[in-house]
Amino acid sequence: MVIVTNRIKTKVGFAEKMAPNFVRQSSLQQFEGFIKVEVTVTQNLTDYDELNVNMYWDSLESFTVWRNSDSFKESHKRPEPGSEEEKQAKVNSPILGSEIVIQNIVASTEAIPAN
């Protein structure tokens, strides 16, 4: 299993507002190899907010198929580069930057139910 995390820096006050956008129903949920999405917000930051969108996949190959799909392209569609729409989107966007981090789960443990 792999976790693909999109670490998104936003203007202060926007991370929690944006979080629901990453867990709404979509075609992603029907992609082979997709397991789940969890969204977290980093605590105790003052200069910006940090939103972590953690996508769990059975393999990196499954994630790559989704990343190259028409469904991904449609859901991440942006205005034409250099257009007036793009300029306005950049000015109005709460997003300051992002980084993709890919992690392999190599060990885990779970709680033991109390009897």
C-alpha cells in the first residue's frame, strides 16, 4: 500500500474551509486500487495553513493510472496559461503552494479490542 500526500500551503484560515472539497463523491472512488482519502490540517502554524490530502492506494501503479486518466484531468482543469482567467485565479487563490509526497507503508499495527 502507498500513501500519496498532497501538502498544500494556504493562506491562514483556508485549510479547513477547503478540506471538504477533497472528500466529496467523485469517480475517484470507483478507480481500481483506490482505498481512501483522509484530509488533515497541521496544527500550530502561524504564517500559513497546511492541508494534507492523504490518498491511500494499493500500489503506485494504481495511483499513476488515475493520475493519467481523463477523470483526473477533468477534476484538475485550470484556465489556459497566460489567459485573463488564469491571472484572476492566481490573484484570488488561497493556495500558496503544494508538494506531492509518496510513501510506502512498510510496517503497521492496530489496536487490540478490549474483551
